[in-house]
Amino acid sequence: MTKLMASAFVSATLLAGASLAQAEMHGDMHPQVWADDQSVAGGTVTAEKVTAASNGWLVVHRTDESMKPGPVVGHAPLKEGENMDVTALLTEDVMAGDHLMLMVHSEEGGMETGVFEYTLGAKEDGPIKMDGKLVTDTITAQ
């Protein structure tokens, strides 16, 4: 009886793993950003991990205590799936203590694939929403 239960458990685990892998392959994964407070002295910001349902962008916005996205100060391309150690070059000076919002944007609506075309409020390469909320992580520059 124990062998049968163990066999059933292994089968269920394998099926669950296969379903998850299939969901990830078909863009059913939930976009997310993971980043920690960090030094920006080198002119870059790095997200430790970003998941994206399709190719797009990690966009760095200025923000403040209101936690609303402000002007874009950097971006980096994302591939569909899991992206590790995504580094965006900063296009403006960022000082220690500044708040930065790292956000997932899509590659849709623009004129050119592979060219970041978003400006604040535009539809081109705009932000992705999950359950009506922007996909972000906010950090403090060190």
C-alpha cells in the first residue's frame, strides 16, 4: 500500500511540474519584479529577477512618497520568461536617497520592435498590469 501511495504522490508531483512548465512556456506566468535597495554610483540599477509573460522592458521610473511612477530614468530589455540580474543604464543622475520604481512594460503598440518608445503616459511600450495593478518593485538608491 505504501508503494502505491508513493507512486501516486510522484505522479501528482510530476503532473503539477509539467503543468507549471507548460504554463510558463505559454506566457501564463505572472510578471513580477524583485529588487533591493542598492548603490547607483555606477550609473546602473539592477533587478535581481524579473518574470515577463512576453518580451518587453524593465523600466526605471523616478517616484516619491506618493509611489506614483514619474519620469523614466532608465530601461533594459526583457525576454519572455525568467530574467536574472537585469541591469538598466540610468539616463539621468540619481542621488542616494532617491526612490526608483522598477516596472515591467510591454513591447506592444510601438512602431519598432526592440526599440524602447515609451514616454510618460504613452501607449507605446506601455506598462503591464496584473489584476489591474502595475507590476513594480520600488527601491531606494544608496
